[in-house]
Amino acid sequence: MNAPLGVKVAYLYRWSNETGEPRAKREGPLRRTSQSSAVTGLESMASSSNLLPNVRPAELLREAIYRHIRYTLVLRNPRLLGPVELLTPVSLAVRDRIVDRMIETEERVRSKDSKRLYYLSMEFLMGRSLNDNLHNLGITELMREVLASIGMSLDDVLACELDAGLGNGGLGRLAACFLESLATLGMPGYGYGIDYEYGLFRQEINGGFQREKPDRWKANGTPFEIGRPDRALSIPLYGRVETSRDNHGNLRQIWTSQKFVLGIPSDMPVVGWGGETVNFLRLFAARASEDFDIEIFNRGDYIRAVEQKIGNENISRVLYPSDSVMSGKELRLVQEYFLVACAIGDLVRRYDLDHKGYEQFPSKVAIQMNDTHPSLAVAELMRVFIDEKGLEWEQAWELTQATCAYTNHTLLPEALERWSVSLMERVLPRHMQLIYGINHQFLRSISEYSFTDPDLMRRTSIIEEAADKQVRMAHLAIIGSHAVNGVAALHSELVKSTLVPDFAKLWPERFSNKTNGVAPRPWLHKSNPGLAALLTETIGERWVTDLSLLRGLQKFADDAAFRAKFREVKQHNKNRLAKVIFDQTGVQVYTSSLFDVQIKRIHEYKRQLLNVMRIIDQYLQCVDHGVEIKVPRTFVFAGKAAPGYWAAKQIIKLIHNVASVVNSDPRMKDRIKVAFLPDYRVSLAEIIIPAADVSEQISTAGMEASGTGNMKLSMNGALTVGTYDGANIEILEEVGEENFYLFGLRVEQIEEMKRKGLYNAQEYYAKNERTKAVMDSLGSDRFSPQEPGLFRWIVDEILYRGDRYFHLADLPSYVEINESVDEDYLDQELWSRKAAINVARIGKFSSDRTILEYARDIWHIGPFEQPWVPKPKPEAILTAAPPASASESSSVVG
């Protein structure tokens, strides 16, 4: 048997559980030997054909952990190690198995010369790698057994890994799901991102206020990151552009006097279900191109030399540096360019390994820009083709357009990035020149239309003409791509009709919809094992890689025995969440209450404020008017507010103040409890989502592009209370109106009210007594008795500044629909039937389906059919042979 070298070494050096000393199999203590005799023993073992097959997978895994304890940690006795210390050897033992498959995957892709997808994103919310990798390899329970044999709990070890601080919200969670689906589907798809030293921030709550602390997510090590310092790239910045003639007398633009920063890559393996395909997320860290400027040092200014080095490395220090001041804007622009320059440089280098010339480039490379942050990829690819590869403009532009594609994630104009021309000219002078060239070519191509619409050029130009000229990054991405997509049916239509209607008319064939999806392996099978087991028991296991098969569950929604088991699973998950709530907030919740969940980034358009207003209404009705609360509710909030977003941070404070009043009021008698769980992250979401009864998806209609939390919650048996917005609409269509609680204005109603000036929040305030009472309570300090006037701004914003997000227009229908929720929840048989149908009909919202659509329509990578991937077998994972030429293959990966 040709077993991996690591397995052979592990087998040779057996360990005693008691002492940590090496022992030979079934023999006494292994005497200390010389290196040559050890090698001889290893060679003898390698030649044995019947030795390794008799070894249990648990023994192989245990030996691998012990080997890393000895040779990586340089320690002897595993029983003296705590969970934090064990995290590294356990992770490395798993990583060893992954690396073999990573190399095999690369060999397979390269031997077929397959087209590859490169997914560029500023965010990748990957969560905890060890848990995900154990799960997709199918060895979670095996690892649990191994660790138990040395007196350690797997759960304790898993809890020591900090969530990777590589994102903030839905953008990063979506990107992580896409990478997992690509690997599960066996597609060659790779992520490119920044290796942030610190995440966005760690959220703490002090006196109800959000306090931002550094997110040192690498504090316990990052054993699943594989360093690739030999793949470092030199990234140019600043400098100037000069004109010269080449050997043929042609004018050429030369970017000179640049400052260079190194991009140092590390790979984070992405394991598909079953472990057959292992792709990777390549992350780049910024380092100074020299330790420091020796000329400055020689002048005696050591401090300035070191400061310059530190300044270069700030590029990858933290996700989304504040852009409220010019230095922050500059750093953010440099950060975005750093990402695309590293990505383009790396993927072009990889293409060059196996190809001559660039005619085949679009047939071998697909670049997907995840939102506007990576849109400089268009200009950077042009620069590489023209300046480094010597292509003429026309060919370079044709190749760039055929390679690049752009996903839009927002309809909010302020979220569509614009960069000052003067800043771009200083930081990226060559790119600014190229953007002018791209814009000139584009405007010339549409000049014939200007006779019928003289304002068309101004509206579509990449350069926004104003006192301070701006580069419209969304326009650059659209013009430079062959495909543009939205992420939900309504959103995609609004992109064409309201956001960029001119481009949609010019190139209707470029625009399409790709409704988002979420990966069912991490977000259902792993995070909700009770429900996953019930589904498998009921309809078989194939649903794990084909979520459409959940439709087979529908007939069991009418089965009383199934519904009872379904409720039992939900109750278990609620009990687990209740413990977390108490441990983190001190709030004791009633586990038989309805768990009402709103977990997402704190933003005015997502309307956490509307939810709080409804809680206030229910509280006031109970304590001021004696209205009985029929269904006890536990309201669970979680989410971060951007550090510079004052209103969002004030909403967090309001949630805490309302919680303080409601939770401590004896008149409520546990009828309402409010809890805000701090530091929302993937691992926390994995506990909250399976426990939710109600999913709050209440954004102002027309403002949420899609949402993915709505899909995860519905997939786990929560019923949606939502507006007609984003992917809510498609969830409603799939699960049926009777299994969805719809309320609020629709997009067309809101647009008409805006257009005709029909909305007056004061009228809604005056004509509805309950609405008036809620607003008056905010203005009267009822929820801020020790902080007079604290929430007066909310009254002013809503009543006197236009209520941009239509809170008062939607509040009455929101209150009314929640009364329907209460009525239905009182009938637990009815409720569990509705919840089960939500699970049964949610198959459309698998990211596997989304990826297959991207692959078929935009990327043109295969396979295009959803394969059945059986549950992985631990024996195969732990004893698989490495590639025949592993020593040569190790240099192939990337």
C-alpha cells in the first residue's frame, strides 16, 4: 500500500497515552536509534503490503496529532496540554490530510487545462476552519473519539479557534458559501482576498454602547493558513507616468519612480464535501519591499525609516479603514488596489505556466468582481496586458472584457464607490491614465446615441464631472465586463430600471440575475445536526449535495410523529441558545417562548429600529392598557455598527435601554425578554439560527439587494416576517404566502410616494394612537430616565426630517402581522407544519444552484450538473495515497 509519508512516520513512532514516549507496535519501549536505523525501519515499513490496512483510522489520526505535538510544538505529554495548546496539533493533523487532496486537485485541474474562476472580494467570512474541515472530511466524530481518549473534549478545542477576521457582513458570508460550493461541485474556483492582521473589530457593549476593540483573530495561531512566501509579488504605487518611444517608434507610457510594496500570499484550503476537491482562498499580506529605506536610515533618521516600513504594512492591517478623513480614504484606495494587483499578478503568473500568448486567456481565466471594491481589476488587467505583456490596446481591451464579470450588491447610491480623480492620479497615475482611455473609447462608441439623448454621455461617463471630479467605480466595472448581475430577482430588475438604466439599454445581453444562495453543509448539516439527522432519517442523505430533494419532506409535514420530532429538535436548539444568552448577557429567557431573531449588520435601512418600536408598542399595550400578551417572546438581536455610523450605534444603545426596562419590569412576568448578543460572527450565527422561530427580514422595500440570513433561517425552520424586498420575494414564492408573514409597502408604492411627495410621517403619527404612543415614549425619556434627551434624535429624524426609511408607514402593518404570528404560534401543530414546509421548499436557495448558474451563464467552467457526492469515509480520508509525483506536485499548487 502506497500510504502518505506522514502516515508511515506516524505508524513508526507509536506513542503511549500515559507517558508520551514512543513505542513500537505491540512491543516494549523503542530504543533510541541512529538516524540511519530509523530510516531503515521506515523503508521496511514502506515495503510492507499488509501492515497499514490493519490500523484503525482513530489510531492513524491519534498518531498524527502526537507527531505534531512532538515535532511542531516540541512537547512530550499530550495529557498536559489544554484545549488552546491542542488546537494547533489537531489542526495540523487534519491539514496534512487536506494537503494531499489539495495537490491532487491541482494536478487534476492542470492536467485537463481546465478554465479557472478567480473570485475577488474584500471579504470572506470563513468562520472556524477546523470545525468546517472536520465536517466536510467526515471525521468529526472520529476526532471526538481520539481526543476523548486523552481526556479532552473536541468541543472545547473547537471553541478555542477564533473566527477568521476576514469580513463583516453578508458580502463575506456569501463569498465563503460560494467557495465551499465550488469545491463541493468539483469546480476549479479560487478566492482572492487580503490577509487582514485584524478583523473589522471585536464588539463589546459598555453601558449599552458599542465599544470597538481590536479583533486579534490570529491570537491562537492560524494553522490552516499555508504560507507561500516564494509567490510574493511586488506591487507598485504612486510615482509618475512618462512618455517614450519603443524600438518600433511607437509611443509608450512608462510608469516610473514608484514605491513598491510586497504582497505575501498564504493559502487557506477550502474543502468540498467528501474531500474529493480542495481548492483554496489565497490571502495577501502587505510587507515593505525592504526592511526600511536605507538612505533615510543612513541620514540618521531611524525612526522615520521604521515608520515608513510600518506604513507600508498598514495596507493589510485592518478591514475597511475609516474613510472619514483623507488619510483613511487613501489607505482604503491603496488597500483595494493591493487586492486586485496581487490577484491579477498571481493569476497571470499561473496562466503563464502552461500557456504561450494570450489569445486563450478568456477561455482559461474567469474573474468575478464581488461588488465595486475590486473594480480596479479592469484597469490593472489592462495595465498588465499593455505595459508588461506588450499587447496593443484593442487586443488588451477585448481580452479584459471577455475575462471580467461584475456582481452588484447594493442599490444605495452612497454604497457605489467613487474615488477622487486627484487622489487616483497621485496614488495610481498609470491607472488613471488607462481609465481616461477606457472612458474615451466608451464615450466615442455611444456618440451616435447623443443625438437623441444629449445627456447620455454625462450620465454614463466613468468620470463624474464636478468641482471635485470623481471616478465612478461601478461604471468602470460595468464597461469593463462581459456580464453584470444582481443577486435577487427584484434587485436585478431595479439595477436595470433605476440604478444603471442607460447601461441596461445599451447592453441588455450583459445583465442577468443570479439569486444568492447559502451552502447547506455548514449552515444546516453542521450547525443543526439534530435537524440534519431528522432529514436524513426521513428522506435519505442525498439532500446534502442536492437541496432540491428536500421537496420530498413535504408529505411528512402532515405527519404528527414527524412534527413532534421536528419540535423536539427546535427545542433542543433553543435550550442551547438560552444558555449562550445567559452566559453572555445575564438575561434569563423562557425557553418555551417564541424566539424572534434579527441578526444582521446594524443599519437604518435594515430597520432594527422598526423592530424595537414594535417591542415598545407591545410593552406599552401591556403595562399601560392591560392588554394580555398571548405568546411570550424572546427577542434576539445581534450585529455590528460601523465605527463611524453614529445612528446605528445609537440604535444599539436603544435596544439595550429597552431591554433594561422591559426585562426588569415585574409586570411583564417573563412575557417579553430582549437580548442583544455582542460580537456577531459566524460561530455565533451557527448557534442562533437553528434556534430561531421567527426570522425578521424587515428592510425598507427596494433597499436590500438579496440577503442570505433570510435563507439560512428559513432553511433551519424559522418562519419569515418580512417586507416585499430582496430575496424575501423569492422565498415567499417558494414557501407559499400562507407560510410567510408579509407586511409593509412595496417598492412601487414607495417610489410613487417619493416621486409625488405624498409621504408625511407626521400624518401617520397623528392618526394612529399606538404609533403616537411609541414616538412619545422615545421623546419623553421613558427608556432613558438617567440620560435625558438621548433618543430625541429618533423623533426628530422620523417626524421632521422625512423618515427616509418609512418606519411610521410600515409600523401598523408590522404590528398587525405579528398578531397573526401569535395566533398561529398558539397552535403548535400548525406552526411546526408551516416551519417544516419552509424547510421542504427552500431548496432553490442553495449556493450550489447559484454557482451552477454562474458557471453555465457567466464563467463557462464545468461541470454544469450537480453531482451526488456521498458521505466521506474516514478510512479513505486517513489512508489515501499521495499523488504519484508528490515531490514535484508540491510546487504546482498556485
